[in-house]
Amino acid sequence: MNSKQAEQIARDFIGQMNPELWDGVGKKPQSFNTLIVTYDINSKNSNVLDISFEYNKEEKTWEHYCELRDTHTEDLVIPLHGYGIDSILNLTETILDICSNE
């Protein structure tokens, strides 16, 4: 996975799930969506990338959540979360981190 591919996934995900670029403060817009979106990353390890937004109850903040999932067993391989539900750059960096061995 290169930075251009990761950025394209981040732009697509945020464009679909947080099109108003809500920063997590104040009233949540109706367009904000917490469903999981799965991306085929052409993994040599047969993994797919799932991305969603989740509320961290301890920190009282919204975060993006990425996980690699095995396509054969459906098992969670690697989870990773980050801040910035309205930041393409932050999500891109998380995608690059989690996909570094793919």
C-alpha cells in the first residue's frame, strides 16, 4: 500500500461516512454514519481493511477505527484506531500504519 492508495481510501471513506466533515463536537449531523466500510487492499495475506467511526467512552471523543480482517476466516488480524474523524491526513496515516506489511 502506498500513500496515494491510502489517501484515496481515506477520501472515499470520509466522503461517504462524514461528508460534512463533522469534527465530533456538538450535535452529530444526520449524514454522519458509523457503519463499517470494507476495502479490498489486494493483500498478499488475504486480508481486507474495515474502517468505521466509533465513540471512545473513556476519552469522550469520536475516533476512526481500522482493522485488518482475514477474508477466509473472518478473524480480526490487526486493529488500530486514531483521532481525527474529519481528517483525511490522519486516516491516511492510520491506513498506512495498519497496512505496512500488506
